[in-house]
Amino acid sequence: MGSVCRYARALLLTLGVAMVVGCGGSGTVPIEGAVTLDGQPVESGTIAFYPVSDGEAGGVLALIESGKYALPADQGPLPGTFRVEVSWPKKTGRQIPSLDPGMMAEEMVEAIPAKYNRESQLRVEITSGQSTYDFHLESS
């Protein structure tokens, strides 16, 4: 049940980030890129960019599909330094109790090491002159 609660919290956080981001604003830039883990594309997940500067609120979130993500300019970040978090929930093949009483759900575990998500030290400098930012992550 712990993993179900953990992913429910992650979903709520994701929705909260999306609400903070809003519709983007003047000066935002489009970004796109590839995300791999141990040389393999991250099939589905999220990538979030949180401003490092004090006083800057919010962040931007993109879905990763088939190892790629993209945010158009109206949803992209302002130029600056960002902490990057990557998440890839993967099915384990086990059934666990669902949040719905009497129902079962597929267990999910985080495939990305904590050093790239909840404890991420990944940083990227986003500029208006560059739009591609690739992340090649390693398990060890």
C-alpha cells in the first residue's frame, strides 16, 4: 500500500506543479530533449524544471514519451538555472490493494534513482539561444 500512497502523492505534486506553471508568460523559451537511463530511452514519465534562484516560484513539467520531451515557448521556462527531476514509474507485475476498497491495482516502482528525482542534484542552465537539453542518466 505504501507505493500506492507514494504515487498518489507524486500525482498530486505533479498536478500542483502544473497549476503553478499556468499558461507561461513573456520571455519563456521552448525546450525539448531526450532522456535515457543506462543508454535506454525512458519510455514514459515526467521531467520537471525548478528554478534555483531564490524568489522564483513554480517550475515547468513535461511528459516524457518514448525517451523524448518537449515544451513549446508558451509552456516553457524563463531562461535561468534549474534543478531537474526525472520520474519513471514502472509496473512490477504484482497486484496490490487499490485505494478503492476491495479493488486491486498494478504495483508501480520508481525506476529512476533518487539522485535524479526527489534528491536530484541535476542542474541545467536554460538560455534563450538553446532549445535542446538531453539527460543521459546512469543507475550506478
